[in-house]
Amino acid sequence: MSQTAASELGHGHDRDNEAARLWAKTLESVQAEHPTLVRVWFEQLQPLSLNSGWLTIGCAEDVQRGYLQRECGRIFSETASAVSGRIVNIRFVGLGGSSDGPPRVARQLAINPDNTFENFIIGPGNRLAHAAAKAIAEEPGRRYNPLFIHGDVGLGKTHLLQAICIHLQAAHPNWFIDYVSCDEFTNQFMEAVQAGRMSDFRNEFRQVDMLVIDDVHFLAKRDRTQEEFFHTFNALYQTNRQIVLSSDAPPEDIPDLEDRLVSRFKWGLVSSVEAPDYETRIAIVKTKARLRGLDLGEGVAEHVASCIDSNIRELEGAITNLQIRASVDGGGIDLELANQTIAPPEQEDALTSATMQAVLDAAIAFYGVKLADLQAKKKTRSIARPRQVVMYLARKHTRHSLEEIGGYLGGRDHTTIMHGANKIADLIKEDSMFAAELERVEAHIVGDIRPS
């Protein structure tokens, strides 16, 4: 080897070492200053080069690279500049055949690399939805087309949609997967109409390998968008391209949705996700902490799970609060910190210990109906309304699942229970007289379970 070549090789080695040292300092600083941003897989990122003020970092997965570019780029560049004392910009590139251009998946909605099937906690309230999502990820277009997942906010619908996208992107890297919100679909449609570019719009959405739409209930009352989506759905379905939809309600309960769309949404599989039970919440807390590299002290996950029983987003928010508090205090996340940061519900509000019998007795006494009537198939208003009140109050004041509540009401399915409870919740907002009436029914339950 010539002296010149050896000198160039030595300089290149020095630059590689400089890139590695700067990246290590940058990552350490980000972990200290922005702890909630960091994920355990950051340790797998590879510093490749430092040239002309650009620190190039290699990332194995397109979805991870998208997260870095979207959420971390500015902070990493600012941190690298601060620790080096000169202007440094960080760019993330692919490794192992991963393209350096924009990820082909999720051009509109950002995919969180945490949302894989491996990180999804299965419980009684989401088992069917998870199994269906896994099935279509393995055989898209052949099983459950479309897949329609519905449930309240923060219960894991988006996680399942993104897990499908992540799995299929890895299995079929050349596929074009369009993952958009219903609002984004509508906005693009209206812009295409105004600009006279409907041909481009249809080519985009009707030529994809898979179409995933979040919050499809926002199609309600949008007649022109429903018309266009109807034809898009048909074009994809007829060519065995997979369609995945999420909504806060089952198809038949989306207001002002055309019957022909309701029918098509039910062609495949309609599955609900429900609030996680206590054991599932514990597992969720532990998994969310592991993804952030957090070590939870004994009893912390159980404390968080007992204090928060509404949805997964609030559980994750609690973990963020604990992480920030621990970072500020300079200590670990133990049960003492958890008790100080996340308080259990007040006794007056913790009305979740009622029995199903107490709820039934309160409704029977107030409305003068019989238990047999509530369990029968009668749909007359005098019976249907008390039955829906039972559904609403049982969801609010007991720990029973939707299926269990349905079992007390003549074997009704979980969709019927959710629909009835939601109708009462809406009626409370619209009718003050009915709200006062419900308070009187509720008083019987409160009196039974509140300590003397």
C-alpha cells in the first residue's frame, strides 16, 4: 500500500472514530435532556460518517427511520451541535437494503415503530381483533376483507392498524401501502375536485396494494366523499387488495352512512376492542416501560394499573409523567414516586364496585319493569329505555365486560351493549330532564356501594 493510500485510510478511520464519539455524546445528552423521546432500539443505530458538518446515522428499519426523521431530527442536530461546539446536522439513512428515500408506507399518517404485533398486549377485550389483524397481515386480501375494527378512543385500534402496516412492509418491501386518516382522504378528494385532478386521486387510492383508513366514522354526512369512497372500495375489493378500517362505532351505528357502505364494511369481519382489564393494564404498563428502557420498581405497574382504568393512552401518559419526574429528581421509578405522581381515584368517584344485581334492582325499582322484560327481546320504548339505562350504568359502575353485561340481559352481544350505553350517554347531553331522571336511578346504586 502506498504512503498516500495509507494516509487516506488513516484519515478515514479517524473520521469514523470522530463520528462514533460525537454520536455517543449526542445520544447520551438526548437521553438526559429528552428522556421521553428515547427508545431502546436507539442503541442499534450506527454512526457511519462525519463529513462537511453532516453526521450520518444508519438505521435498519424504514419505520424507525421515519420516526427519527419526524420526531428526533431537529433535537438530535441541535444536541450534536451543542456537544461538538460547531454546527452539525444529522441525517438518517437506511441499512441492509433499506431505501434512503421516504418510506413507502404511511406517507400521510406517521407510524410509530413501537406499534408492532410483538408489543401488542392481548387481553379479553381485544383478542379477536388481534387475531384478525394477524391473519390478514399473513394473508392480505384473502382473509377478512375488509377488516373493520371499532372501539372507544385509546384502546389500541391504531396500534393494530400500524402493526399490520409494519408487518407487511417487512414482508413485501415493494408494496405500496396507503395509510391515511378519513379526514386526509376527504381533504385530498376535495382538493382534487377543485384542481381538476380526479384522475391522479383515483390512481393513487385505487392502485395501492393495501388501503388503511383510520377513523372512518368521519365519513358521516359527507355525501360526495362517501360516493368516491364507495367506488374506491369496490375497485380495491374486486382485485383482492386488502382494506383495513377503524372507527369509534360499528358500521350500522355510524350516523348518516349510506346503507351500501354499511353493507360493504360488514362483508369481511367487524371486531371491537374494549377497555383492558386489570391484568392486561399491568402488562401494558410493563411493555411501554420496556420500550423506553425504564426499570420499574416493585409494585409500580400494579399501582398505575389500579389508578387508571380508562384507556391505553392514559396509561402511557402516566409512564411519561413518571419518567419525567424521575429524570428531574435524579432517582429511579419506585412505588413511592408512583404514589406521589399518580394518585388513585377519589372515593366519591370510584363507583366501580357495584354488583350487576344492584344495577338491575335500581332500574327495576325506578321504572317498574320486570327482570324478565329486560332480558326478553321486546323493543317497545317502555322496556328498551330501561334496558339501555342498565347497559350504561353497568358500564359505568361495574367491572363487568360488555359480554358479561350482555349475559345478564338475555345474552345480548357486546356491540348491542356498547350501542345502548352510547345512546344513553348522548341522551344525557341532549335532554336535561332525562339526565335528572338518570341521577335518581343512579342514587340507588350509589347508596348501596358508598361506605356509611
